[in-house]
Amino acid sequence: MNTTVKMENKIAPYQMLLDAMETTHELVEKILPETGIPSLKIGLEEIIPVVRKDIEKAREGVPIVGYHFAFQADYLKCFDCVPICLEGVSYFLSTLLINGVEKYYDVIGNWGHPFHTCSAQKGAMGMSLENLYHFDAIITPTAPCDSTCASYPFFKYEKKFPLIIADMPFLHDEKSYEYYAEQLKLSLYSLGEVIGQEPDFDKMRKALEVENEVSKLRMELFDLIKAVPSPIENIFNPIAAASTVFISGAPENISFYSRILEIAKSRYKNNNHHGGEERIRSIWPYMVTFFDISLCEWLDRELGMSVLLDIFNYNLSDPIDTKSDLDTLFYGMARKAMGWPMVKQSTEFYYPFLDDCIRMAKDFSADCFIYTQSIACKQFGGIPQLLREALRDEVGIPMLVIDFDVGDARITSAKAIKDKISMFVQTLL
């Protein structure tokens, strides 16, 4: 019994997350009407069982592997392990807990870590200092940003967790994909040595095939989102990010997108909008808030503003060839990984990002962009003015810039964000 408790406590924040999700699901079931916020309800129904199973495996002593969201969880399916996304747990705890994880930002800040780094990592770092995490290994690429590269060594040098790093090139070309494919393979073999397991790439292929199916569903869904009005509610954006983090490579992810797609088809056929009337179509080329996702409902119902997509949920990719040899498999994995949300935008020059935004503005009939600029995301600091000018010149639409921290409500409050958007909307109507 003592061993079981000890094993479970290796990932106490994951147990905190499960408790918070189960409480939220109970409230959704008992308070909201059947047609309330389906993305939230469906997301919780699909994610909770997977998280519950992972916690059970942790109790049994299965290795705990922490990973950066840029190293996809389905790549870790070659091991019998419990994958824990450091950024995902921190941000979704900030979503579901009343005071978020601000306590842990302060813990790592008081330890001496710079305040202007990413709160996604600071949450996990503070939790580790409080001994809430005990990883058997951590794996990360050298992407998407300097905050990642500067923060992850903390786990190796302060907490003595084995750290495996896959070197990701800056340029996106054939040589880069081949190089990163080899880095992915080497990093998985290195991880296997640390946790005492041989990679089972057949198991990984099955997880990749699941995500190939998810990609097809996602592409069909985004074709529907191009319609006016958009047939999906704004809260889909953070919930889709959660599905990517917590159930990637699992059949539950197929179920999540299949169920969401059926709702979107029904709304499309009936010309329905979740908030009642769509007045403004917005694209958020960076992030929506995680510390208060009720902002999504407020935009839908109070302003009639659709958030057509943000950086985390618009992650379309070509299917990975799972039937050929290992070199072909890892090449496909590398291309997908280097085109991953935030990775693609942060590891290339800004020209492709501007081109993508202009194309999306046209494809999705956007009325405006809302750009949320985090102090930690310094690689994006010079982009807003360039993007604003490009959207004005190429598409003729405006862009609002909001400085904030996606996980820390103390930087810019939800009220301040609503006030800024409300004033901006007056210039559009």
C-alpha cells in the first residue's frame, strides 16, 4: 500500500488535474442544458478516462516521462510509460482551478528563475520544487523558443531528472527533415536506455495511424468552419488543444473529433451559430486565454464574435506513411513535428507566418485578427506590426494586439482583455 501511494505521488499535479476535470464534468452534467457547451462536455468525457488510466499505470510503477508539447505524445507510444506534458498540465490546471497555478509561478520566481520566461514551464518548475513531480525522464526538442531551451535544463541540474534533447534545425528543408528524423530516432533510443525499455515501433505506428485518422476529421471540420456562420463554438479551441495534449494517439481522440464533427455538420445544415448570431469572425494567430476560458463563451454570446482558430488547434498535417520502413516513418514524423503549432511559426523566419495568416484570413472570411502577445514569447515580439501591415495591405482587415500571459491572470486580467476587445469591436460595427 505504501508503494502504491508513493508511485501515485510521483505525478501529484496529474491527480489534481483529474480531480478538477471530474468536478467540472459533474457541474457541466448537472447545470448546463443538453445543448450547453458541447465541446467542453465531449472533451471531458473523452479525456477523463485516458487520464484516469495513466494515473492507474503510475500507481503500478510504470515509468513517468515528462515531455514538451512540441514532442508529440503519440511518439512516446513506443514505450510502456505515462507521458506527462509539462506545459499542458500547468495550463489546464490554470483553466480549472480557481487561482490557477499562480502559487507555483511564485515558487519558481522566488527560487530565482526570470519572471519573463514562459509560464507553461514555470508552473511545472514550481511544482517540481515543491516535490509534486518525480519524473523518470524528460524529453524535449530544442524548440519552439528560447524560453524552452533556457528552462528545461533546470530539471536536469536542479532536480536531477534525466533530460533527453532532440536537436531541431531552424531551416525547414529536406536536409532539416532528414536530420530531425535521425534526432527523433536517437532520442527515443536514448529514452529507452534511461527507462530500461526497448522502443516498440509497431506500437508507435498504431498510435500514428490513429492520428492520421484524426487529421482527416480535423481537415473536414475546418472546411466547415470556413462557412458563415461558423458551426463551432469558441471553447472548441482550448478543448482541442487539450485533446492534442492528453489523448493524442488514443482512440478517444478519434471519438472526440467524430462527435464534434457531427455537431458542426448539424449546425452547418441548419445555418446555426452557437452564440445565436455571428456578427464578427476573428482569427487569433497566437493563443486564447487558458486562465479564463469563459472568455470564449463571452465572445460567442455577448459580442457574437467567432474565434475561427488559434495557433494550437489549427494543426493540419499530411498523413504519416506508417507502412514503409523506419526511415520513411521517422521522416514523416519529423515533417509533422517541425510543422506543429507554434513550432512552425517560431522556428522559421516570419515570412511564412505572414503568408499563412493572409491565406487563412481569406480562406476563413475573417473580419479581424486578435494577436495576444506574451512577454515570454520573444521570438514573436517583432511580428505584430509586420502582421498588422500585411493584413491591412493584403486583406484590408484590422488587428488588435493584447499583451498578456496565457496562464497568469495577474499580468492582464480577463476584465482588461474584455474591455480592449469591446472597444476594438466598436470600430468594426
